[in-house]
Amino acid sequence: MAGSLEVFTGGMFAEKSTALIREGRRNIIAGKKVVFLKPALDNRYAEESVVTHDGVEHKAINVRFDNFSGRIATFYKLTEVMEANVVCIDEVQFFPKTILPMIDKLVYSGKKVVVAGLDMDRFGKPFGIVPELMARAEKVKKFHAVCGFCGSDAWVSLGTENLKNNNQVNVSNDYIPACRTCAEMEGGIK
């Protein structure tokens, strides 16, 4: 029997990782074996934990991949992953497309897979594999931060003055949530 795929998405500071940890912990309480994975690239708070912006954390396995080739460790063969009923993956937007068949293997082997990641980059463009995961998922939950300019629901995460480059991937907290109107007014979306 196949498992399922659920996607938690939205901008920075929208509490996607908080929801992911909560979902993992709910499944632990329900007696399920749960494993958390994260990209080694995201080391803002901890090397081997999923950590929220407000300091809540849960132990996780770092998954390494080659940025140039997209080669990724076959994490689905790890004992912790093979024994798990539920696999929670944080910051999924940083993973290359080569993770998609691995997620499929997990789902078709009967596991519940829950991923959290940004749906858009700071330029308002779809980010990495998240749009494809959203299309494949049984459930998609979009979370919203509070706009740092007007207090409305944020639509995107704009880079602050500290991000003067044009790179899509910038692993930092130099972002401010913005609604669509404020994003346009601030000149962050073109």
C-alpha cells in the first residue's frame, strides 16, 4: 500500500519548520517511527537538527549533495529512514531534482513523507523542486508570515540590504516578509 506526500510551503518566517516538527512529534505520540532529514547546506542554526527561527529544534540527519552535479546520497537506504513510518524533510527547496525519485520510493514503499520548503525565491519566482512536489502531493498547506511593512499576510520573502547579489540560494536570515503590494512598492519584485 502506498504512503502519502504532504507539502508545507510559504515564505520565510511563516512557521513551516515549526509545523514540520509538530507533525513529526504528533506521529511520534501516535507510536510511529519518525525520522527528520535536512540539507547539509542549511547550517544556520545547527548541523544536525531542524531548528525554527524561534529556537525549537529536533534532531535530524544531514543529507549531503554535490551542488554542481546534483548527486545526492541515497538517504532512503539509511537504516533510520528504512525503519521509519514517517519521513520529515526540511528546507526541501535546497535539494536538487535528483531527490524526487527518492521521495517517490519512500511514498510507494508505504511511508508518509512530509516536506517543508519555500515556494518562491526572493524575486517572486518558483523555488527549486517545491512546485513539482506541490503538484505530486495529496496535501499542500501554504503558510504565511506577517508582512514586515504593513502587517498583512506575506506573499514573498524579500532580501534585505545585506543581500546585494542575484543568487537564488542565499542561506541566511537576511529576509523580510512582504505582501504582494509592499513587495512591489519596495521594488523587490520585478
